[in-house]
Amino acid sequence: MLKKEYLLCCIILSNPNPKIMKKIFLLFSLVPAVLLGQTKPVKIVRDDANKKVDVLVDGKAFTSYIYPGPDVLKKAVLYPVRTSEGTLITRGWPMDPRPGERIDHPHHVGVWFNYEDVNGHDFWNNSNTPPNPKGVYGTIVHTGIKSVKSGKNKGSIVVTADWLDKDGKLMLKETTTYIFQGTDKQRITDRITTLTAADKEVLFKDVKDGTFAIRLARQLEHPSTKAEIFTDASGVATKVPSLDNAGITGSYRNKEGIEGEDTWAKRSDWVNLRGKIGEEKISVAIIDHPKNVGYPTYWHSRGYGLFSANPLGQKAFSNGKDILNFKLVPNQSTTFRFRLVVTSGEVSDTEMNSLTVDFAKVQ
């Protein structure tokens, strides 16, 4: 396949008119690399014995879908996540602790999708050490791998899961498709999750903690100047201490140009976290989809490393101006679509907007 730069040079040589070339150059700047044939082969490898599916882009480890069971995790996750250079961008703790990390919120593992209040059950905060031992927790149990597919340009995994209440009764059936693609410097994951209510109405109460999220490596956090205390919907507080800020470089930016932790509680099509690990510049971006409930989503973008899009939680982010309380009647379905873009290097607003337009085409 032709490289973007080579293809552009060919057009320049055949079109010397400066006005025409200006328009062509602008057009090329708006087209994602994934649309210009620079994508790399994606290999998907099942490892049933270790309860995971590995994802390799251009022969390099990118991430794994892991489903160790509710005795270890209360939901399946993508973990760990790497850049094209092999740099880990997800926090290691509690699965694989690394020096200097925070050890708060044990339910923040890798990349995940769940919610804080579904028919009164907290799926978000559930772990083997939940913040409130008396809380009512739900568990998402992996039930199967429907397909895995490798490809020259893309790879995919289709999995199923059950959302269970505290007594193990079915609340929701989940089918999720992960689509992976990548270039020399970029890795893209599209998560398409369909939730179907079982035999009872399901209420996603409007709360703060949800829905599609990643917990970032320490170096990609915002520098912290003081200890923080974060309180969940049950009034349970978690202390997040101030740590050494050496090498801590993260900074959020959304589509509207709002920077840093001010992106929290704002609606936007996308948020892009920029930072460095060692000498490598890194971008980690999440993109919302126009067909999602609550679009454009509010953002739960915390400086301490939690990076989350929550289209179902609106009241807390808007000081009561917006309230959703989304419901599914028995057997009704809804689909959520999110894109995660991990780049070794910088990603401009123009490139982010291009990736967003491209993602909107995903059904």
C-alpha cells in the first residue's frame, strides 16, 4: 500500500497549480492515516488456558483481552495497553505493581466498561476490596468468545458477558465487538457494546462513575500539588495522596480547546491526553460516537489518572441542569460505541477531528 507522504508527492508532481495543491494538502491533513493504506497487520491469538486473547499489531504486543473470572476481576478488561514503541500506558497496580504508582481505586484496571448504579447495583466500584463492604455490588461475568479474526488491516474479537446482581441473577446480556487497527505510530481500538435487558426493566440511575474508562500510568497523570479525597455515590471517601511529580507530564485537551482538569464535567466529542514517558511523547484519546445515548458525553477526566467518558451520568456533571436516568424495558437493547486512540507522538486537533469523523461512520 502507498504511504501517505509518497501518495501526496505523486499528486504534487502531477498538479503544479499552487491553489489546487493547497486544497489537496488540506484535504490530506484531514484524512486519518488508517484510510490511506498505512495500516499494519493485526494478529489475534487466543490463549484459553490463561483466560486471555492477545492482540499484536505489526507483530508487536499491543494489549490483551483478559477474563480471569470474578475471583480476580469483577469484569473483563483490556490490559495492559502499550504504545507502538512498547511503552506501557496503563497503571500496573493492582495486577502488576510498578514503583511510584498510586494504589487507590483497586477497581481501576486497564480499559473497561461498566456503571456505578444499575438497578441499585454498583458495577463500577466492585473489586475484591470494595470501598464499602456493605454496598450492593453487581458483577460482569465473561461467558464466551464468539469469534476472533486477524487481518492485514484490522483484527477483531467478539465476546459475551452477563451482568449479574448480588444474588447472581441476570440483569443484562452483553455482546461486545473490539476492532483493532494500527499504523507505525498509532493504535486504535473501537469498542462496540450492546446491552440487552433480561426479564425486568433496567434503570441506569444518573450517577457520576461510568462508563468507558482507562486508568493511566503514573507518568501520564497531571502533576498533583496536594492530596485529594474523592467520594462515591454511597458517601465512601478514597484518599488520593500527593506524590513526587518528577516525570509527571499529563494534560487533557478537548475538542473545544479546554485544557487540563477543566475538561472534567464538560461535554465534548473527544478528549485527548498528552504527555511523555521517558523521552517518548504520547497521546491517549477517547472519542464519543453520535449514536450513543447522552451524546456528546460528559467527561470524567481526573488528573490522578482516571480517564472516562460517561454519557449516562449527567446530573453530577451539570449541577442538576441535565438529568438522564436511562431505562431499558425487558428485552430492549442499546449499543455504546467508543474509540480509544493511542499514539507514539503528538496528535493535533485537526487529526483528532478527522479520527472522530471516521469513527462516526462505524455502525
